[in-house]
Amino acid sequence: MCSYGSSRIECTGGPVFTLSAEKCEGGTFVNACWAATAGGELKELVGENEFLGKLEEGNVVFKSELGGEKITIECKAVSADSLVLQAKPLSENGTIDVPGATGLVFSECKLTVGNAKCEVKSEEPLLPSTGTFTTSPEDVTFKPNEGETFIEIEFKNKGSEKCPATILGKHKVRGEQLCLFAEVTNQVEERLLTCEESGSKLKFGTENATATVKFMLGVTLDELKDPWDIVSIA
């Protein structure tokens, strides 16, 4: 299990990658790699490794329409405790496994634009999903593991007010979301992952929807320590 300490990510137990002698160079498959020093020669990592995520700046922002009204939901906090999986780095792209319940949780959420008689739950977990690295080391596309539903957002009565029946209850967010890792000149312990409106292929009921968020993702490689990167390898 990993957690953010005062100055770095701290892990006890949990799965960690196995370091291979194979170099990470050339090729078309995208995976996480490791170097003994920042900017040094990258080596292949095999297996799975826990990673953490936290909100880097601003809020998570979700926009769509519901019951004929525009809505915006903003969440002030995000926590992620998931796995990077790459059993065969030489023959397939790595993936990010986001389990249910604790894999990715949005919290301190509020309806900031929408019907004043309604409110949303303050905390919602993402349903089990997988992020797949594509042909670019910076791109990762997240999709639900089963069906098309990422998350269900529940709208409730706000105090004694009665939320309209067209809005009240649980509503599904479906589709997929493209996110981008920030490019870095040297390997680092943490990498910024940005999800923008332009990468949203989401539906909220029958309406289009968008999501924006900036995560800071961290991976601690136990005895291998900090430097890592996401690259195309043979």
C-alpha cells in the first residue's frame, strides 16, 4: 500500500515491477521504464506496480445537460490507488488498472451550475476501468471494463427543496476519455496527467458531456527508487 508522505511517496507491501536487463529503446509498444539516474539508460520493467494520484491544480470539472438544464459539477479532491500493468513490455502496450471503490475517487463534489433545488453526493468512485497506452508515450485512453458506464452520478433533493423528477436519481456517464502525460526532459518520480474537454467522448444520458482534470501520478519502485518514464520500446 502506498501513501503520500511529507516529501515523497511511501510504499509498504503491494506489487512492484521486476527490473529486466532489456533496454527500453526504439519500437512501437509503450510502457513504463526505469533508469539508475535521471536521464540515464532506461531499462525494461516487467509485471505490475502500484501508483498513486492526487489533484494537481484547480478542480475536476464535469459539464453536460440534464432535464433540459445545463449542469456543471466540480470536485475539489481526487484520490487514486491503482496499478500499472505490463506483463509483456516487448510485445504489448502497458495498461493502467483502475479498480472500483478505491481506484479513483472524486470527493468534495458540488453542483455549481444547475437546478438550485438539487445537489449531488459529495463523493463518487469511478467504476472499474482501464487506461491503455496508445502509439504515443504521452497518450492514455480510459474506458470502462464492462459496458460503457464510467460512473453513476446521483442527484438528490437539496434540503427541503424538491429536485425535479427529470433530474432526481442516478444518471450514468458513458464513453471514454483521452488523457495526456506531460513531456519531461528527465525521468521523475511523478508525472502530470491532464484530461481535457477535447479528449472527452462522453455521454450523460443522451447529451454530450466533458470532463477536465489534472492529476499528479506517482510511482515508487521500492528498491529501484525514483526515476521512471513512459516510452516506446522494441
